[in-house]
Amino acid sequence: MTLPSIASLLRPSQYFTVRGGVHPETRKNLSSESAIEDMPIPSLLRIPLQQHIGAEAEPMVKRDDHVLKGQLIGKARGPVSANIHAPTSGRVIAVGHFAAPHPSALPVPTITIRPDGEDTWGPRLPRLRPENATPEEIAAQVAEAGIVGMGGATFPAAVKLNLRARYDLHTLVINGAECEPYLTCDDRLMRERAEDIYDGIGIMARALGVRQIVVAIESNKPQAIAAMQQFDRALGIPSRVQVVPTQYPMGSEKHLVKTITGRETPARALTADLGVVVHNAGTAHAVHLAVRYGEPLISRVVTVSGRGVKRPANVRVLIGTPVAEVLEHCGGLVEDPDRLLLGGPMMGQPIQNRRVPVVKGTSGILALTAAETPDRDTMPCIRCGRCAQGCPVGLTPFELNARIQSGDLEGAVKIGLLDCLTCGCCSFACPSNIPLVQTIHYAKGKLAEEEGRRHQQEEAKRLAAARKAREEAAAEAKRQMMAKRKAEMAAKKKREAEAAARAASAETPPDQAPTSQPQTAQAESTRDGGATQ
Amino acid sequence: MTAPMLASGPHTHTRFTVSRTMLTVSVALAPATLFGLYQFGWPAIFLFLVTVISAWVFEVACLWIAGKPIGPFARDGSAILTGWLVAMTLPPYAPWWVGMLGAGIAIIIAKHMFGGLGQNLFNPAMVARAMLLVALPVHMTTWVPPVGILDGPDIWQALAITFAGSQEYDVVSSASTLSHMKSQLGAGATMSEIMPGLADLEARMIGLVPGSLGETSTGLLLLGGLLLVGMRIITPVIPLAVLGTIAGLAALTSFVAPDRYAPPILHLTAGSTMLCAFFIATDYVTSPVTAAGKLIYGVAIGALVFVIRTWGAFPEGVAFAVLLMNACTPLIETYVRPRVFGRTRTGKPLPVKKSKSPRGEKK
């Protein structure tokens, strides 16, 4: 153990933590010492077309197609979307629906591939020399490779790399905090692939045009810190590792930026408004592979942990591998777990169906035993204030809960419902075990539903009004047409009557009859001219 | 394949629970209580048991009448703690029905009529104390000197004192520090004349003075209070605010007129100042939740305690001060809220500076 240097003493962020926050038992030692291992190709891959925030990808293959490793099978649709590639070579056995890796297990569009075991690469993406490439080329390559935020938010990375056009960016923050308990995939990746990650960081920094790079790592990962500290610049851009306190939710983008720069991102704004962009360490590694080697995002490191797993490990898994096969690879389950989660224990999602696939945002598969997830009776709120003390946003969750329970959603919005990160600190800290986050999720869903309904109503009203206007315009046009026709008819009748009268009154030479025609044509043309002027 | 129950996150939880919190508070109260019980002997022990047990019985009865699940609530320890705190404020030789009445007022009127655990507006123990003090001024101000369990009445005499209202045991009735001071000051004596007649600082710290059953040992209460702060059961805001305000006002007044006002150290070590600062005012249910709210609440309680003691009709003002501020808690909660991340105090988003195009996506 070394003494802190003077310089580190002068860096207050190592001592001043984010407001609120909690300190759950990290239990990272279960898997932190297992090196990343490659999992063999599974028997089946189920690749959902929606693994990212934004629009669902469009399938590019059909049943019985033979695909090669890295082949584009789902094409990004719209500006916020991501490409999806075949993780290995094999035959497409279905393009249909399968249960989502989500508590609901609702069927989502999924491409199912039976690997042929050859693992034959198709044509890779063209390699790029980031030193010579323009920012646009780098972003395009990242988009082509289907890279999304690997921390779990799964926001398409290329969209974030293009923020340069709209914001004056100066700092790239690499989020290596990994504040969720149990998860060690970023930790291991930083320890084992520090150089690759730094290369990826440099590429992203070039694409963003930033002047400095800060790699933020929680103080409970000394080896990762040491590994990342070997580099002080990435592609010529100065970089430093900043140790941040071990505290949940340190990895929250806005809180990390606050810890590092001391500046608070305004509500409803982006960190880019402060000139800061945050990317995950795992994303940097994926960018490195995509740009240097032309490899799309077809696998990721997943932490398999929890006391319910026989052999906790960090495994590089092909996207689409069924959870059950990953668990099997890790020796199976010791006992029937109390909860099976995708992601960390604070914000992770419980799943029921073990055949659901690992997707791009799956950072962990946790099999928690009953001892690890104590399930207690809910008691009434005793207003102890632990939820308010723990809230990193400065909300009063007990009040939100009371208002939501009594159906006062507007009142809940007034005291900050929409500012909630749903990080779970309040529920974690509640001595009465009140499901505060669940209530907040419910309220947010309800609000979205109401919003949607209101939007729909307004849209229907707008369409009805437009239709009415259209119909009125058509009726008006018709009326005018009728009037015009009537006028013409009247004129014609008049002419005919005149002609008849003339014919009747005198012997008219037949060649005089057509003279009236050019006259009316002339009159009409002058009227038209008057209208257009 | 079994279907594990689907529960919302987080899937890990702190070890703090309601009953654990109540248990810790009980542990923190125990040294002062045990010492008080030892000092005042068997009648105090009987009274304590009667109060605590009747509080628990009332709790169960109320739960049963209200149709609430009895099991988890009866085991959470909150009723026992309430009864305990009521007992702490009673004179040691008070008859059994005073303890039972106090427990009944606290549990039935102050707690369950408002809706049970977590719903009460006023601190149950203080409601009981205030009502008893007004209704039974003689019983509630009959103090006895602490002579120790061995030199006091034996078990049979004690049973007679507590349960039969016996006056046979010859007890030297004496005044508590604050009431003695109050009556002397009222009679026109100066502080310098009164001070020699009061128990010295050491006696007050250890608890060798007449007073309520459990609130005489300032030192042990302070110890328990520090334990609560150390265990993170309470934040130090309210205790510091209460004690600081009392000490500050006392220092100011005794500096201006040393003969008419008691010095700060007397205020801090006499009466139930310590019990109030660490155990009563910090009651979760009836105090504000935010730190700023707690500060206002604590300062106001301290000021009210000082004002009632100095200029009011009662020698001790803790119960009234706490009850008055309990009534203000909803108001404080409404106006004093933490600032939301990324927003100003008024709830507007922080101003956005420096961006290439103001026509971006932001609103």
C-alpha cells in the first residue's frame, strides 16, 4: 500500500463523492480474478433485431440463407439505430419472433442461426488507419460495425461520435467505474486489454475532436487502474486516469461528469452541453476492433456470477448465445437461484426464460441465491429519510411513492418524477423494503401511456381538422366549378338563343355563325389573364 | 424449469430494517435506562415493565381492531420503544396506572388514531408526557432521590408503592434540578445563591440527581446518542441543532444577566435535554427528512425548550417544544426540499452554456 501523493491529495474528486449514493456489498471478488475466457460456439444463436435504443434493424437475410461470420444480417433503420451482424457462420433457420431478454419475455423479431461450426469469416469491413481518417470516416466505420454503448444503455455509439457537429467538445470521459456490484467485465477488460482499449479511446477522441481524455475508474479496481495508467496519451491526445470513489451510482453518466469536472449537467440536457462525451471502456475496445481489424460487434464480455453459479467467470460470448448455454459453460447452477438477472443487481432485469439470448447490452448474468437477495415483508414508511439521503438526484422518493400510490401523478411530476434515474438507491436503502423504484417505473410508464394517448388524441383531432379543411376546400372548388359551369351554360344558352333569334329574324350567311366563337375565346383569355395577374 | 419470482430491482438490499433500527435505538437507550432503574430501585422497575408491556398490549389490540396484520407489526419493536420512552419520562414512584395511561395515550391516541406506524403527526411519547403533565400535575412532579436499588424499598414495599399507591414507605420527596432552580428564581434568589444548592456537574452527568425514571444520567444518554450517530441510525443534524441552540441562548442570556439566567452547562445537563436531542427530537416519523429541514426543526426545538424553561410556567419544556415543532414538520417539508440534480432551487434547469448551435435538440 502506497501513501497518496501530494498531487492526489489535491484532487478533491477522490474524496468528495456524488451526493447521495449507496454502498452495496460489491461482491466483485467472486469473478474479478478469473481471466476472460472465450466461450465455444453455442448450438444455436438467437439474435434480436432490437438490441439498441432507437429503431429496430431491418432483417437482411431470410430462412435457409447461409451466412458468414461478420455478415450484415440486420440493417440500421433511421438515424438512431444499429447494424447487426452474424456472430459466426451458419444457416439461418428462422426469421421470426422469440422471447426478449427482458422480464416480460415478450416475443421480439429475432433471427435464429444454427452455427455450422466452421466459424468462417465473410468479408470484413475495410480497415481504417485512424491516424489518417477523418472524423466522419471513423464515425461511419463505427456505425457500420453496429457498435452500441456497452455499459448497458446500448445507445448507438456512432450517433454520440457525431455530436461534434453540434457541440463544442473538449473532453472524452471513459467510463470504467463499473459501479454495479458483482460485475467485473470492464475491470477484466481494462486489466487484460489496456493497450487495445487505449487505441479505441484514441480513435474515439479523434472522431470527437476533443483535447483531453479522462479515464474514470473506481478505487476498488487497483489492477485496472495500474494497467490503464501505463498510457498517458491516446493517438497523441493527452489522457489521464482518474480514480473515483467506490460508490453506487458513480457510473451514471451525469454524476461521473460531475465528479470529474465538478460541473453539473442541466436537467433535460446532455453532457455534451458541457463539452463532455462519456463512452464506456467496453465500447472503446469494440471501436478498436472495428477500426483496426474491421470486425463488427459480434461478441461481448459477460460476467457470470452470483453464488448460484458453480464457476463464476468472465466470458467472451457471441451475441445471441442463449443464457442457459452460458450458465452451462460456467459449470451450471449450484442450486435453483432465487433470481436470475441480466445486468447488475441494482438495475438488472430478472428473467424467467433461460433460453433468451445475450445481447449487446448484457453486461452480466447473475444467479443470486436467496441469501444474496433477502426478500422481506414490506412495512409502512417510517419517514426515516434514507431514500432521500441515498438519492443521487436529490429527490424525496418516499414522497414520490406516496403521491403515486394515491394516484397523483401530476403531483409526483411536480416534485421531480421525471428527473429520477431509477438507479435503485432508494429501494436499496429503504428499511421498510418499500418497492420505491418499482412504483416510480410504474408511474413513468403510466405517464408515457397518458402522453401517448394525449398525443394520439391530438393527432386524431389534427387529422380530422385537416380532413374537414380538405373537404371544405373540395366542396368550395366544386361550388366554384358549378358556378363557372352555370355561367358558361348561361352564356352558351344566351348565345344559342341569340343565334336562333338571329337565324329566325334574318337570312344569315352560314359563314358568320362561327365569329362568336373567337370572341368568347378572347373574352375568356382576358379573364384568365386578369386572374393570374 | 422453475419460474423464479419476478421482482423489481434492486436485487440487493441494505441490512437496515425497521425492527433493526428499533433494536439499535433500544440498545442505545439501555445504559441510561438500566442505570436509572438501578438508581431508583424496584418501584421504577415495576413501573417500567408495566408501561412497556401495556404499550405492546395496546399495540396488538389496536392492530387487531384495525384489522391489520398483527405478526409483522407486533414484532417490529416500535410499540415497545414508544412504551420505553414514555416510561423514561415518568417519575419513578408513580403508580402503575400512570404508566398504563401514558402507554395508552401514546399508542392509542397518538399513534393508532392517526393510522399506525409511520402515520402519526406527533411524537407519541411526548403526547403522553404532555397530557399526563397537564392532567396529573402532582403525580408527574413527585421526584425522589436516587438511592440505589439496595438502599431503597424492597420488592414488597415496591409492589405496594407501584400497585397499591402505598404512602407507607417514607420517601424524602425532592425537587429536580430544573424545578428547584425555577422555584428559587421565582422567589427572587440569584443564580449565585441557587447554584450551591443544586447538584454538581458530576452528579448530573452520572445521574445522581432526582428526576424521571431514565433521563437523569446525562453522560449515559450522550453515550447512547453518539452510538446512534455512529451506527448511522440518526444524522447528527438535529442533536447538534438542539444542543447548540440551547447552549447558545443560555450563553447569551447568562452573559448578559448571570444572576437571573442559568449557565449553558446547566441547561445541557439538567432535565431531559440529552434525551430530547438524541432520542425524542430525532424520531423519524415526526421530524423533517431533509438536512436543511432538520436544521430548522432542531434550532426551533432548542429555542422553544429554552424559552419555556426560562420564561414559561413549566420548569421543563421539552415535550411542548417537540410537539409544537411536530406540528410544523409538514410545513417545513413542503418548503425545504433538496435541490434536484441539474436544476436550480426553483426547479428550473440550470442554464446551458457553450454550444455550437443553439438550435440543437435541447429544449
